Amino acid sequence: MARYYRYRLPPWAKKCLFIAETVTLPILIFQLIRTILIPTTFDVLLTLLIGFLFIAFYLKWI
């Protein structure tokens, strides 16, 4: 089984990962505000998905 090493990725993949990490929090905040104002099923599911993605980045799971 091959282990996933975040820092052994090619430079372009590291850059994409860094950009995704940086952008996740503002998108999560925007989506959370949108979900509070106009809650639909899609918005709630999207907020949960982005939240789990942010937690995964924060805990370095990804």
C-alpha cells in the first residue's frame, strides 16, 4: 500500500493544494451565511461538505 505524503507531491500539485487550503475558509464562511439566510437542502449539504473539507485540511488529513 502506497502512503500519501503531502510534501512529496509535484510542485504543481502542492500549489493546487495550497490554493485549495487557502480558499476553503472564506468559501465556508460565505456558504454558512448563505445557509443561515436562505436554508435549502442543497445549501446545508454543501456547507457540511465544505466544512468537512476545511477540517480535513486543518488536521492535515489531506
